[in-house]
Amino acid sequence: MTVRTTRRTTLLLTGGIAIAAVLALVPTSPGSGGHPVAAGATPVGTAPSPGVGQPSASATPPWDGKVDVIGDGSTSYTGPEPKQPVPQKLKPGEKPPQFVVFSWDGALEGDEHLFSHFLQVAEQSNAQMTFFLSGIYLLPNSKRYLYQPPQHPVGTSAIDFPTDQHIRDTLTQLRQAWADGDEIGTHFNGHFCAPDPGSGGTWSSADWLSETKQAYSFVENWKTNTGYTDIPPLPFDYQRELVGGRAPCLEGQKNLLPVEKQLGWRYDASSPGDFQIWPTKADGIWNFPLEEIPYPNQNFQVLTMDFNFLANQSGGNPSDDTSKYAGWEKEARDGYLNGFERAYNGSRAPMFIGNHFETWNGGIYMQAVEDVMRTVCTKPDVRCVSFKEMADWMDVQDPKVLSQLRTLDPGQAPDWSTFIK
């Protein structure tokens, strides 16, 4: 295979994110899991700088079989991603597939090696996933001053910068994930959330553009920033690969959407929750929210994320009462399955599950999600896909059919032989 080196213009910006209590907390240790704008930021409404967020997947010519090593050698274009399904338009009388998306916020390969573990679980379960990579997880602590977080001092972050070994291990898993057909999205960078007065929920579109450009930069320049010369490039061009993300703690979607639209992204997964209904677009971007599912043996619903079970079971903080772990694990597993069965036997609305690589309450939420993945992804008519693959499928459907699907309640199963016309 011929290899050629391509030099591209990238922004190496210098420039974190806080934690929204009941929605999307992440571990503060990478082992466990004034509105200043950074230099080079482009005001929303103008064309992005070359090499930053240019939509390209549908506009590029067919691959010529040559590997393009990009920039400093941190990334490369090795052709279209493998193992991508070809989306098919629903036929009259056809029952929709049951889509399930498992997604991971942060996507660090820490000391517990949960990233690599779930790659194995997904392979055994015929599943593909989305990894929302936090950009600073490829930035050494010694180079933290390169991060200019909106509304915060240079080099600060609400999550810890990774160790050198964690960076190396994460690069290995990112490479494997992409080869497996998984998606590499973004969780942006420093994870500043409420009640921080400079949380993502307070950011302007200009702030989000700065944050997003830095997320690109940390992935596209990890070789320069780490000095590693013994690791091959990531096998994807992040300009093509990155088509969606999830804002930390699900904050700030309103001002983030115009930035995503400007950059040519296809979806956003930052909505703070909705009923299990067929998705629609927000400002031209597919809106893929966390969803409300029936909490076991209770008269309320819970968002499809590990932290929300933690919040209901032990007040948002891990508990030392190990006697409750087994019951809590069953609650989490049954909750996810409640939501799945309601849709699978009802409207077939896609199910979106969000997680972190964490060990809260003895790792029970990781085990619950693993059990769910192994259970549902092997069922008939179920497709466990990435958000990007979900967007691919939605894009080829008749808009009138999608509108018709949105009229269904989550548990409502129509006569599929006559419903889709």
C-alpha cells in the first residue's frame, strides 16, 4: 500500500468543562474513570479556518488506495471506515429495526481498562458503539497550558489530565475502536458544569467554537504535544470522522447547535432527555437525546445514563454499603431492559444509552450495561450501532414515514403491515 504524507493547516490552540449534577458526572481522576475566546477562533457565521471541522465525508472523491499521513503524523486517512452497514429505506409494510446506541463519555483507557474490555464485549455481542473522546485525554499534564478553556484560566480543567501511560493506552484503543467500525465523536475538553458560574450552559456560540476547535487540535496534534515517535498515526482523519458530540453534563445545546451546523456536523447528543420517541432534527442537526425509561418498581422514569442510576440509588456519590450493590445492579439492568422492551415490542423508537468508564458502587453500572449489551444486541431485528450509523439510516428514510413514526407512543405497536405506506 502506498503511503504519502499530506500537510494540512491545523490550529494548535492553547486552552476545561464542569459537572452537571444529575445528568453526566464523570470521574475526576483519569485513572478511574469576561468570555475570552482562544486565539484563532472564528466567529460563528463565518467560514471555519482551513482544516477545522470541514464537512467532507459525502463531498470527497472515492479513496484512491493511498494512505495520507496528516499534519505531524498524529492522524491519517486510511480509506472509508470498515464494517459500516449500508442504510436501507423502509419498505411499505416493513417493521423498523430496533436501534440501540451505546455511547461512552470521555473514552479514556484508564487503570481499569474498561475501554478495551467493552471493545471485546461489543465484538462478542455484534455491537458497534460511539466513543465521545475528551480532547484533553490526549494532552499531557506537562502541556496543560495549551488548553484555553472558555471563561476559565489557561490550563485548568474540571477533570484530571491523563498520565502518559493513559495517553498511550487510549491511543491504542481508539485505533482498535475505529477498525471495529466504532465512531470517535467528541466530549469536548475540560468538562465544566453547573454550579460552576462558567459552565458550558453559560457559554456563547463563540465559546463553544473555541472549545470545539481545541478538541480537534488535541486529537490532530498529539504527536507534537506528547513527543511520542514510536506510535503510529490514528487511522482516521478527524476532519472526516468527527460529525457529532455530547456536551458535558448535557449543558449548552442551544448555543452549541449553531457551531455544529457551521462545522457540518450531522447530529448532537447533548439534549438533557426526552421520551422514547423517534428522533427529529434541531436546526438541521439530528437530535439524539438521552431518554426517559421506566424505573423498576417505581412510578417515575430515569435517564438512560449510569450517573442517573447512581443519583437515584446513592445520592450521586458512591456508597460504601456493599450490601446494596447487588440490588442496585439489578435495578439498573432492569431499568435499561424496561426501556428496551417497551420500544422493541412497541414503537421501535431508537434507544440511546450513555455511560462513563467508571467503577461507582463496585462497578455495578458497568456490569449492568454489559449484561444489557449481551442481551439485546443479539436479538432478532436489533441493530446496535453508533450515532453516526443511526444518522446514516435516518437520512435515507422518507420524511413522511419518519413523521408518521413520531406519532407513536413508546409502547404503541401498530399493525406494521399497514402502518408504513
